[in-house]
Amino acid sequence: MLKNLSITNYALIETLEMGPSKGLNMITGETGAGKSIMLGAIGLLLGNRADTKALFNDEKKCIIEGVFEIANYGLEAYFQAEDLDYDPQCIIRREITPAGKSRAFVNDTPVKLDILKSLGKALMDIHSQHDTLLLAAGEYQLSLIDAFADTKTEKTQYSTAYTAYRKAKKSYEKLVHEAAELRKEADFNQFQLEELSALQLQEGEQETLENEQEVLDNAEEIKSKINENLQLFNGDELGATTLLMQINQGFQQLGRYSSRFDELKERFDSVCIEVNDIAASLEDEDGKIEVDFDKLEEIRERLSKIYQLQKKHGVQTVEELIALEKTLADKAFQIGNLDEELEQLKAEMDQTWEILSQTGAKLSQKRQRHFKGFAEEITGLLAHLGMENANIEISHRTTDPTPSGKDEVEILFTANKGVKPQPIRQVASGGEFSRLMFAIKYIMADKVALPTLIFDEIDTGISGEVALQMVQMMQEIAKRHQVICISHLPQVAAKGEKHYFVYKDNSAAKTMSKIRALNQEERVTEIAKMIAGANPSESAVKSAMDLLGK
């Protein structure tokens, strides 16, 4: 419930604060005094779009803050899902700067307007004469039936089945589409797969073949250079091996003179071993290299095929061709298993459809069982509200499954005897609509945990006994819910637990709207003025006291 509302620098309001009671609160005032301005400010608090033209002082920012008691609303999961700090006392604040920048906060955490809107729906329900669009909407009418029939369990079961069916249907239809594409490309893919598979490609072979081709292309030149080097190693007169043998003999002679040369000789011996090993390896390479034109031609042909496929498929390496071959093989495998997989997904879809049909039928049956009771209860309440000839019927049509079920409903209404009920949007006048909506809210108050209810001049177009009946029903609602009623009828205003008076203050340079909670004496005076005008007579004062039960 709303514990405190403060408005600063909005429209004609410089500062305004009110702390409504948890029961029935009345707000009265002259036309244009600012009651609708208050609702506009509350609308901003609940996520409506801001307008800088609404600032009282266009050099200061507008601040609207509401403190709500939400311990019984079950909103912990919502706060957790939106990453907001939960507190049983929730503070919502909206700020609008002179530059037009709007900011919103929930418990001092900045939030976007869509968060404010979704949270606001759980905190306040503002009803006015102009809610025809809401009541005329089929989804809203169906939600009323669901609340009346208490279909929460059936709706949960249906929703689970609907989600499962949609998922299974999506999977099946996706595979049907993919199968059509795969079959369309099957022959071409198979040709490409066979073309790649025929080469039996190996990772790393392109580099090996290119190196081998380079060697074979230059085999004669390579063998010539090897033989030149071997001649330099093994020549009889100037060969490196001969010269090393001579140096070795010199070290042997030096060793006879002093052991100081032994270490140098050992190092020299190591060099000789390495040089002889290099010469031997060079001779091995010479034996391996052959001028083989047939083999060279084979390598060229294989590389040519590899290059052609790389160009054809827009890749650079053998590894990419191997990956493409695997992809094509997977598609070929899919083609071979498509019928079996399609059959399996079709069976799953049919099974989820059967469950959806069963849960949808169960939900629909429960709804239909309560059509008559819902219509009769609304009709009975309308009779109490001065519409003795009103009649309500529920039109029903079975539809294909939707997220809300297989039912399309419409509330049909007539206020006149002998006239066939018609859709509300076509026949209900303003006053009739107000009473109809009020009757619905009265019933829903017993069925669901409604938030704070705000009735904006819902008593327009009624008077006398009907007004008393309506306010008594408000009192019943207020036993379980906080109610704030903006009224112009003294019979209604007198029944509030707390009474606020909105008025214009012209004492300063600029007109301001203000609000104050009335004490008992002030309430008598205000009710008397509502009965008889600005200068109420003694009888009007007495009537006011009677209405207030004094």
C-alpha cells in the first residue's frame, strides 16, 4: 500500500505531501483545483512519459516520491530478477530536470521506465471513467474470468504444455526446412565430397610436396654443388680432410714436447670428427637425390589438383579442404538419417500437441463452468448500483492455442430490459461503464491481491441511494485493500476513513495547488459545501453531520 506521497515542482504544485490510511481515503476539491494533477504526478511515478512543460518552476527539477509497503505482495523474486535491492518498504522516485532529462529510482537504484511500469502495475491500479480500452480488450476480459474461476493451476499446466509444444514444433519445422535445403543440394554436395575424398588428403602434405618439388626441380644443380663441396673435403692435395690430417700430425709432434698441447689436440680431434661426419652426410644426400622426371610429374599433378580445389572452394590450405570434406560428409550422413530424425521430431511434436490439447480443454472447461456465475454476480452488483435491468452474458469461441489458452471471450452488456446484450465498447455509456468496472473491481478484490486502488470520480453520473451502495462496496474493498477515491459526491466523501481536500492557493504571485488532511470539523464544513455550495446553510451542515454519522 501507499504509505506516503510527496510531489515537488509539478504543474501547479510547488510542494505537496500526503500519507493515506490503509483503508478508504477520500479526496475532494473544486473542479480544476488539482485533483487530476495529482493523478498525473502518480502516473509519472508509475512510468508515464515526462514533459518539462509540467514543471511548476522551470529552473528547478521536479521530484515525485512514493513510499510503498510491499511485504504482502510477493515481489521478492521480481526484485531479484531485475537485480534490485528488496525492502518491505519500497521507495520509488522520479526526477525531471529543467533540461528535460528524466531519471527513475527504485530503492535508490537507477532503473529504466519499463521497470517502473511493470513494478507500478503491482503497486497501484488507477481507474477512471476512461478505462474503456482496458475493459474492452479480450485479453483483459479473459484475465477476469481466470481470476474469478481461480484457474492458476490449470493455466500453469497449460503454459508449460504450450511452451513444450512450441519448442517441439519449432524444432520439427526447422529440420523440415533444413531437409528441403539439404535434399536440394544433395547431388552437388555428393559430387564435391567424392572429388575431395578421391584425393585422400593428408594434413601437412602440401608443404612436404612443395619442398620435394623444389628439390626435384633443381636436382642437377644440387648434385653439382654437393660434388663441388665433396671435392673440397676429399681432394688429394688441397682437400680439407688432407689438410686436417697434416694439422693432426703437427699436434702429435707438439705433444711430444709438452703436455700443454694435449687439450688443443683433443679439441682439434672433435673438429675432425664433425668435419668427417658432415662429409659423410653430404655423400648420403648425394646418393638420395636423383633426377626423376616421372616422380616430379606426379608431384606436379597432385599439387595442381590441390591448388584447383583450393581455388574452387576459396581456401588456402589442405587442412581447410579436409575440414570441408568432413562438413560435406556430415551433410551426407544427415541426408541418410533425415527421415528417421524427422519421424522422431514429428512424434515429439504430436505428443506435446496431445498434452496441449488436454490441458487446454481442461482450462477451457473450468473457465466455461464459471461464465454463468461471473455474469450473475456482476449483474447482481449492477442492480445494487441502480441498474436493475442490466444484463451480462459471456460470449465464447474456441480458437487455436494461444499463450493464454484456446478461448476467446467477450463480455456482453445491456442496461435495458428486453435489449440483447452487446459488446461493452458498443453500448455502455460513461456512467454505465463506471459502475460496470467498479462491480468488476469489487469482485476481483476478493479473488486476487489487488494493489492500491485509485478511483477517479467513478461516481460521476450517479447519486442518492446508488452512491451510498457504491461507497458501501468501497468500504468492503477497503477492509482488504487500500482505496483512494477522488469524489464529487458528499454521500461518498463522507464515508472515508481519511479525507483530503485539494484547493488552489492564490496568495502568492503564482497560483498553486495544495492539499491538506481535514480534521473532523473541517470535514463537516467541506461536506456541507459539497451539498449546498460555498455558504452552506444550517440544514446543509446538519446533513453533513448526518452523513458523517455524528
